[in-house]
Amino acid sequence: MKDQLVALYNGEKTVDEVYDSIVPSFNTRSLKRARYAKMRIHLPEESRRLNLFLRALFGMPIPLFIARFIMRKTLKSKIQSHVDDHLGFSYHDLDQLLKYSRGTTVSIDTDEAQIRIKIR
């Protein structure tokens, strides 16, 4: 580093060349957009038929544009007041989190239900 500063002082190198050699370059990655959400719901205390129905209902991946559309139209006013008051971010931030959450897995295990959501 001292050699580079001396070269800068003597006029052998420019400020940009010295800066690029001293500061490491960071590899920036663009965020990948999520396309589908896959859900699996198991209710251990309920009947086998209900669990089979839930498995068939959520067997196919759900496109996220449909999930976001439903969230935007039906839950916007309810989510907006709850999220702003308790978590400190807006509905738009929640929408962006869902949009760019590719590779996320959410597991909820309780006594009543076992829910797994994979976002791809």
C-alpha cells in the first residue's frame, strides 16, 4: 500500500488506479424473483380424508402473481394497519419481500398443524 501511495505522489499512477488496487471489488448479485410457492399442510389431529384433501388442494405450486394479487385486493387494508403498527414497515415492503424471496423455506410446527412453505 505504501508503494502505491508513493507511486501516486510521484505521478506514476492516478487516484482511480490506486483506489481500485486498494479497495477490494465486491461481486454484486442481482436478486432473483420468486415465481411459485409450494405449500404442505398436515393436521395430525384431523381425519385422513381432510389431510388428503389438503394435500390435493396444495399439491400444485401456486404462482406468486396470483398470491400477490389476492393479498393486494383482499388483505391490503388489514395488513397495512397491522404491519405499520407492529413491525414498522409498509405493505409495499411486504409485497417486495414476497416478490424477491426466492429460495426461502418457512416451517411452522405446532401441536395442531405442521405447515411448510417453499418459495421458488
